[in-house]
Amino acid sequence: MKEVMPVETISVIIPITERHDDIGEMHREYKNVLSGTGRVFEMIYVVDGGFQKAYLELKSLKDSGEKLTLIRHSRPFGEAIAITSGFQTASGESS
């Protein structure tokens, strides 16, 4: 019997902090590149603090059926904490 290798999930953590580009375009670009790898992936966005517009854009994407995880911090903690929050939520394998 042939052994089936488990499929590793790639977790992509995208902090939305002081600087961020067009959210919809950024999401499409990441998704297109990741889809091209043929690997299973998850996209985790962490909105750090008061970026209401970015949060609403991501929520709209999610509500329209885009597969993404959305974390929202109540206040700005900084990029390092945003990334840490993403790692705590990620289901991908670490190596």
C-alpha cells in the first residue's frame, strides 16, 4: 500500500499596520501567486488598530466568499505583535 504524504499548509500572515496598499489588489496578487504553487495555503490578515477602511475592505472580501482569516486589534500594538497574532492563529506547519 502506497503511503500518502500529508499536505502541508502554507500560512501567509499579512499585517496591516502603518503602511498598506490597495487591499483588494494586494489580496488578488497574493492569492494568484499562492494558487500557482499548487500548495494548500491560508491567508491571515491582522489589522493593527484603527485602520477601519482596511478592515472593512477585508471584511467585505471575506463576506463575498474569499477564504481568509481576519484578526482585528482594538488599538495599535505594532507590526511585531500583529505578526505574532497571526502565528498564533496559523494552522501551517513550521520548519
